[in-house]
Amino acid sequence: MANQGRWGRDLLMLSLLLGALFGYGLGERALWSPDEGRYAEIPREMVVSGDYITPRLNGVKYFEKPPLFYWLQSISIKLFGVNEWSLRLWTAVFAWLGCLAVYVSARRLFGRRAGLVAAVVLATSLLYYAMGRIITLDMAVSVLLSCSLLAFLWGTLEPVGPQRRVAMWAFFVFAALATLTKGLIGIVIPAMVIGSWMALVNEWRILKSMYLFSGVALFLLIAVPWHVAVSQANPEFAEFYFIHEHLQRYLTKHRAPFHKAWAFVPVLLLGLFPWTAFLVQAIHHNLPLSWRQRQQHKEAVFLILWAGLVFVFFSVSSSKLIPYILPMFPPLAILIARYLAAAWEKEDWAGIRSGYWVFLATSLLLVVVGLATAPHYVEGYSDAAKLAGSMYAVAAVLVLGALATLILGRHFGFRKAFLSMTATAVLMLIVMSGSLLLFDQSRSVKSLAGVLKPRLRPSDVVASYHAYYQDLPVYLQRRVTVVGWRGELSFGAGVEDVSSWIVDDAALWQKWNGPATVYILVDRERYEKLRARSEHKFYPLAQTDFHVLLSNKVGPTERRHSMAPHGLARFRFPYVLPDGEETREENI
């Protein structure tokens, strides 16, 4: 009974602390393009249209991903409206659930201390924390895959009976939900990890007690209906989704540097920071000493295989994005936690001592590289001084925290050093998260949408020029015209008539010179080119350091003196002079 009470206290404490960590400032930053705009707009359109079968992006069919995350986002929109907090809520919830799942599983495998440390390590790893605050599918699928594999591992520890059945059913359910979130990796990764583990430790007999018939039935019951429904409604779906989005995307070669086979090595090392300092020691600690001993370390072997195979699978893939290796972070957190828990009561482990120095050296390296490259990242920003100030603040936190960890570890033992390292990581993440607000004007058009939305009438045309600003339709809560760009809308634009809002330059200028009021959002470089060589009249309404909002009409608002909202330069108003004279711009 006392043990159950401690489980409850731990879960309550972790739930509150993790909720505060992932929830703090969740809605402060604007939606960033492309990912956050995309994964907010699709569910918004579902809510507006009532069609939860066929995903659409800016009114165009969008079959790149299954709909589970969109459905969850739709619930959030209905409950809390369209805002940054509600749209990021589910990503934070999944990050929170992932840490709790790691705690429960690590405690079941290696004890209470390992469970608590595993939750801390996972929550404060740089990439995991960051992805818990960005609207993408990666956190959701990572947590669902992790829950699936952890449920399977838990099930192998239970005798045949009700508890094993529930655990194995949970494995199939979570795998199905992962499949409904990001496609066939919900099947491929669990099958790859479990099959390799069974072969390595010669545990094929588990197949007889996995409740395969009922488990597969559960999987199909959850994963299949939407795939059937969307295929019936859209005959073109199956070929694009299964062939193009899965097979061809995995195999098609890219020449970009990030698509090299080693690309995920720096992602892993930086993404696991600061706990990278103990990664090598943890792997060595958990590896069986000999081939024969693998049977006595089956759980550790499973976790190592899980992390390693995910890394290899995505490294071999021709399609690589930074968050793809996120599913390897939960098993690595458990492995590191097992090592750190074993060192908790020890006076002096060489691996722990070396970890302090690695943490300090890595922190110094990051500070030097960060400050050296700072001019590149702040180029073009009017508030570059604030950005530089945030970088100096992060640098101070890292250096002072790493020094404190080293001193405390050497003089007061590992417990104090662990607390110092955790505090350093939390403070670093909070300062970095707060500084991201300063990048809003380059990654979002929220401020310009705020200027435009009160002016809009239903008949007005809003055009995104030679780009698709994915957050624009979210903030305007309406479809926009996309000019001279197709990108990821190409497939959907090719299977149905979208010619009224996916247009070329000629169609835009025809509307521009017509009776309707037309607004264009364009980046500053293209705006300067348009102004220099176009015969069309432009009336700039507002601008940021990176984008300009134009209109083809001048209204009474532009004739009044007005200050722009926070983050915008002053409005500019061009007076169009008679032919032969130069157009001049004047601050008003």
C-alpha cells in the first residue's frame, strides 16, 4: 500500500512539474511557417467545413499525413478557439505524456530512482523540449511509438494472463494510433525493433503469448477505417499516400548536405544536450559484457536496439528532417537514467567525473560557436540588440551552470551535481524559449495579418506572392490566393480545379487592375523588384523587417497619421505622381 502511495505521489509531482515546464509561455510566440501554420490550418479547415475525412490545406487536398493529430487539434479549436495556446496544447500534452510513460516504464524496469531521473533527462533534453512546444506531428508519433514499444516490453515481463494481455493490447493500440498520426512508421518501427530483439535474444516464443489475433484485430479496427473512407472519397489518395509519400520519399536521393548519412550524428549529440555528457558511459554500462549475458540483460538490449535501429533507419532514408530521430530519445533517457541511478550513491565514478568535464567543454564550445555565428542569425533584424542580449544570457547560463556542476560534483558528490545540471538545463531552455519571440517577424506574418484582418471584406482578395505564408490563412481565418507557387500544394492542385485561388502572375495583375480590393503579402526583396520594374501602382500598408503588405487601393485609413502595431515599421504611403515623374514614398 505504501508503495502504491509513493507511485501516486511521484506521478502527481511529475505531472505538475512537467506541466509547468511544457506549459510555460506556450502561447506567447506566433505560429511559425511552414510547419506550425500548416498543422494549424488543416484542422481549422476541418472545423469550418465539417469534413474530417479529407484533409485540406488552403482549400487544396493534402494527403501527406493521416488525420489523428488534425482531429485532436480540431477538438482544441472547438474548445478554446484559434490561438497559439490551443493549437500547441496537444504537442505539449504529448511531451508531458511521454515523460510520464518513461517514468512508469523505467521504474518498472530499473527502480524508482531510475524512473524519476529518466523523466528529468527526457524533459530537459534540448530537442525533446523544443519539439514539445512546436506544432508538428513528430512529438505525437514519437510518444505513441514509445508507448507502443514500452507496452510490449512491459508485457514480456508479465506472466501469461490478464496483465500481459492488457499490455500487449496496449502495444497494438498505440501502434495503430502512431499509424494514424504519421503513416506506416507506426508499423515499420515496432516490427523492426521487436523482430530484431527476438532474433538477437532468441525469444521467438513470445509470439505465442502476444495475443496476436485479438491484437491485430484491434490494430485494424483503429487504423483501417479512415484509410478506407478517404480512399473511397478520393480515388487518387492510395497511390499518392502509399507510393509517393512513403516509398518514393524514403528512397529518393537528395543532394543537400543534411541528407548525408551522418547528418543525424550532430542532431543527436546536440538534441540530447546536456545529457550527451553521459551517453557513451550509459551505453557501455547497459551493454552485456558478453554474448552469453544478453539473456540476462534483455530489457537493456531492447532499449539499445530501439535507439540504434531508429537512428539507422532514418540515417539510411533519403528524406531527413531534424525531428525524425525523436523516437530514440525515450529509450536513451531510460538508459542514461539507469546509469545515473547506479552512480547516485557512489562516491567517485570515473565516468561521472568525465561527464562533468564533457558538459563544461560542450557548453564552452556551444557558447563560442553561438557567439561567433550570432551576426549571421541577427542579420536583417531591427531589434538585433535584443537577440544578441538573449544569446549572451544563454551563454552565461551554460558556462556558469557547467562550472557549478563541476565544482559541486567534485566537492559534494553526484546528487548535488545532478541537481545543478538539471537546473542549468531548465534555465537554459526557458531563456532560449523566451528569446524565440524575437524571431517572430522572420518566421511569421502574424503582425501583418493583424493589420489586414480588420480591413477585410468578404469580396476582398488576399494574395501570397511567390510564396505561401502558411500562418496567414490561420490568422485571417480564411483561404488566401497563392500566386506563382505550388510546392506541397502541387498534388492537390492537380486533381481538382483550384484555379480561382492558385494562380499565376497574369491572373493576379488582372485582378489587381480590376475593381476589387486586392492585398498582397510579399517579402521585401521581391517587393523592391516589383516596385522597380512594375507598371502597377502599389500602396504599402505596413511592413516588418522581412515582409511588406500592399494594396491596389488607397483608403481613408492610409490618409490618417497612424502608428504601426508593435513590431512593425511605420506605415508607408506612396503618392503616385503623373507619368514621367518619380514615385516617392513618404512616412505618414
